Amino acid sequence: MSLYRAETRRLVKRRFTRVFVVLTLLVLGLIVGGVGIFSTKLTPAVTARAQTQATAEYQSALEYAAEEKRLCAVDSAAYGGDCDSIYQPTPGDYEAQWYLPFSFNFGESFEDMLVVLTALLAMVAFAIGASFVGVEWRNGGMMNLLLWRPRRAQVLLTKLGALLAGLVGLTVVTGLLWTATFWAIGRFRGDLGKLTPGVWQSFGLTGLRALALVVVAGALGFGLASIGRHTAAAFGVAIGALVVMQFGLSTVLNMASARYADLYLADKWVTAWMYKSAEVIDWSAPCDYASGGNCEQPVFTITWQMAGGLLTALFVLVTVVAMWTFRKRDIA
């Protein structure tokens, strides 16, 4: 049996992998079930009920305003002497669409559902990647493997290739099921929206970016665990980065009124990657009231190309360092 087939089989057969995948599918199933249960198809009857409720609320508001004016006419001093300032409701304040129940619109909301799927799969990919190689360092399996496969670079790259191939397969299959399920919810329990070729192309490109993010997350978990020779090393770095970068550094920069402090938050870069751009406001800058009298502050836009470059750099850096340490350090 080839090393790649053996590693692929080990990845699929591992209890850790199966448990995490099953738990993820359960969470995804709960999300799908929740959306499907609470979504309502906007039939003419449902729209009519919403219109009736809006009309009733408007009439109730009219009666309340009329009573307030009557009381003001009796004792205007209690109302500041200005009865004309009493709020008078209009039909535009009670539009029927505000009284409609939740209805999932596939065309408008599915991109957000793709981001939810990506976030879950990325976390799972990081955990599986870290455990996949970390457990071999802990139980001595890596040393035993190198006794009959002494070519270290080939061994590590084969393991990484098997992991990434498995993550690609998991992401593609889950993504297709995710798309079909929410399409069905939109078709039978909500609204499909305007599904033009451009909309489907946008979904496809978002899916590709999601796949890339999952692959990078898995590679980062794998590389960090390989560098630290333990699964916990990868989780330690991830937690440390979260605490230091997301909270510590961000808090210090905001206290110091640094420019574009939110630029150092990982979620901004992930948002830019998934949604094609993300804006970061310089809250330390003085307001510019030149346009319309509103407070306008400098904005820095993170593009998906910039976010993609950062993801690529992380992928290459961690992989290269993992390869270098694997080749140079003593295995025993």
C-alpha cells in the first residue's frame, strides 16, 4: 500500500476525525432545521394577514393620537402648550412588510449561510489537521514511520496532501448538500429570490473562497502541530493569537488611539476574504463635516486580494517552517 493511501485511510478511520465531522454535521443540521422550521412562505393569505395587522396597528395609533390631542385641548399646559407637536401617525409608519413573518430568501441570504458553513468547517479543519500529525508525535508513530520511510520531506508532504485532499472532499460534499438544502427551504418554505446567472456565479466564487479558507485552516493546524510536535501546540498558538491579537493588542491600540486599530483583527481579514471587502474606520481621526454635516472619518478598505495574499503568506510560512524543523530536528 502506498504512503498516500495509508495516510488517507488513517485520516478517515481516526475516531477524532469521525467525531468532529459528526458533531459538525449535527450543528449544521440544527441550523438547517431552525431556518426551515421558522421560515414561512409568503402566500397571499400570509400577506393579507400582515396587511390586516398593519392596518389595525395604524388605527390604534390614530385613536391614541386623537385622545392625546383631546387631552391637550383640555389642559395644554401639561403638554408644554404646543398641541400641534403631538405625533400624528401616517400609513407609511405601519407598512405591511414589517408585520410579515420570517421568510428565508435564498438569493439574498444564502451567501451569509455559506459564511456560517465556512466558519464551522474551518474550525474543524484546524482541529483535524492539528490532531492528524500531533498524535503521531505523541505516541511515537512518526519515529516508527521514518524507520521504513526515511525521506522526511516526502513523508510530511504526503501527510499534508492526504489531509488537504480529505478536507477538500469534505468541504465540497458538505457545500453541495448545504446549497441543495437551503435551495429547497427557499423553494418550499420561503422565497428563491432572483437567481440570475450572476447570482449563481457569485455563490460559486464565494464557495471557492470558502474552500481555500478551510484548506488554509487545516494546513495551519497541521503545520503548527508539526512544529510544536504536539496537538496542544497548535491549539496553544491559536488561543494565544486570539487573546494577544484579538483582545490584548486591539485594546492597547484603541487606548493609544492608534490609526485603524481594527486592522489587526483577524475577523476583518476573514470578512474581507469572504465578502470581497471590509472597511476599517480610523476612529482616532477628527470628524470631517464637509459633506452633509455628518461625521466622516477616514476609511481603509481591505480587499479580497489583500486578504488572499495574507492567507497565502500564512500557508507558505507555516508549511515551510514545518518542513524545515522536520528535516533539521532530531526525531527521537
